Amino acid sequence: MTDLYDILANPAFWVAVLRIATPLILGTLGVLLCERAGVLNLGIEGIMVAGAFTGWLAVYAGAPLWAGVAVAAGCGLLFGLLHAWLTVGLALSQHVAGLGITLLATSLSYYGYRVSFPKVNTPPTIQPFQPMEQLDIPVLQAQTPLTLLALLLVPLVAWVLYRTPVGLALRMVGENPQAAESQGASVLALRTGAIAAGSALMGVAGAFLTLSAFNSFYFNMVNGRGWICVALVVFASWRPGKALLGALLFAFFDALQLRLQQAGDALLPYQVYLMLPYLLSILALVLVARRAAYPKALMKPYRKGER
């Protein structure tokens, strides 16, 4: 109990929580935009890998850090457009298309890395984003600008969804595309735009890992974060504010298990601590998801003119 109190009382612990939560916040917002429009995007895992690689490679080639972020966002957007063409334009299975995007993006990234660095055993490094020490908020002083960007995007996405005509149309497309079409809205354009924007955020989520959390790219660095984001959207009931809370909750459990392992006097095998954030997140998901009001048209292909 003393160790737990010491962990929670240490400011460094909460700094780690926010750092771990950052890619989850960005990825969850991306998934939320797609699903609010009625499209499940299981390509997030691969898009995050592609964003991590392309953003890092651009910076390694000499581009500024923010240009690397833009490259990662653009890469995510391109994969999002491909996903939109398959699922919205051709009305193919969203599950199969998403998994195909993940496999394609991941494979292309790993292939690109091998081609770019054929004789390198240790991943090359870059100079990543530096902490924002000039800020007056202690927990943010140790964070990088991408964390601040993620936090600012939460109210921005909420404002767009609930306070703008575009957000109203997008939510209508996710609930009743026939009604949206009858009001003159383009289901194709709205869903494509939502997938493209959401996938761009997924690319930035991946870029955080190589341009902020670490300073190089290596295989399996995304490590299932994309799938966690998909689950967090359900936990959040498709609301940006609750998505932030869900990302922080998972990050809290993850940071806690790392600190418990480092305590050194743990009686349980380390595998138990590794499972802790996932087990507790599943429990929270089960408790919340039963009451979640999901978009009614989610995962339902739409063909113009059909009733």
C-alpha cells in the first residue's frame, strides 16, 4: 500500500500517464470520426504504423518535425481514402477492408524501412520534439507539443460534431443515411471526408511514437494501440470527452503496472502486471458498453437510392 501511495504521489507518474495517453487520444478521435459517420475503420493499426514510419523518415531525410507530422497525416489520409473507396464507394465489408488496410500499410512500412536501411542493425535516430518547459502547467512542462495538440483536438472535435452543420450532417449520416440523403446531404462525401480526417489523426497518432515518445522507428512499436483505440470509442459511447477519459484511464493502468514492476518487491509474476491495464480496461468496457448508444447505421453499407 505504501508503494502504491508513493507511486500516485509522484508527479512523474502523472506525466507518464499523459504521455502514454497521447497516441490513444489521437487514435480514438480518429476512430470516433469514422464511426460517427457509420464506418468501422479497422485499418487504424496499420495506419498508425505507416504514420510512424513516414513521419520519422521525412524528418530523418531533413524535414522539420512539424513537416514530419504533416507527412504522417497525409499518409493516413491516403489510406483513409482507399478505405473509403472500398467501404463507401464499393460498399464492401468494412471488417475485411479495414483488416486489409492494416496488413497493407504495415507491410509497406516494414518493406520501406528495409529498402531504406538495408544494412542497418540499429535503427537510426532523429532529434524528436522537446518538452514544453516554458509552460506554467507542471504536468505539461514535461510533455511535447503533440500532447498539447491531442488535448486541444478533443474540444475541437466535440465542437465540430455538436455545434456545426457539418457535424450534424455527419452524425445524421451515421444514424440514418436515407434521411440525410433526403435532406440533400451527400452520404458519399460526408463518409469519405470523415474517414479521411479520422485516418489523418491516426497517422499523427503513429507519428507521436517516432517523433515524440521515441526518436527512431522499429518494428511492432505500435503494439496493438490501434485496437485499444477501437475499444475506447465504445467505452466513450462515441463522445470525444469520454474518449479522453477512456484514454487516460487505460494510460493510468499501463503506467501503474510499469511502476509496480519497477518497485522490485512484487510477489506476482510480471506477466500479471502486463495484463493489468487490459483486464481492467475490459472490465470498464463491459460495464459501460451495455448502456452505449451506438450509431444506428454503423457497419451498414449504403447505396444511394436504396431504402
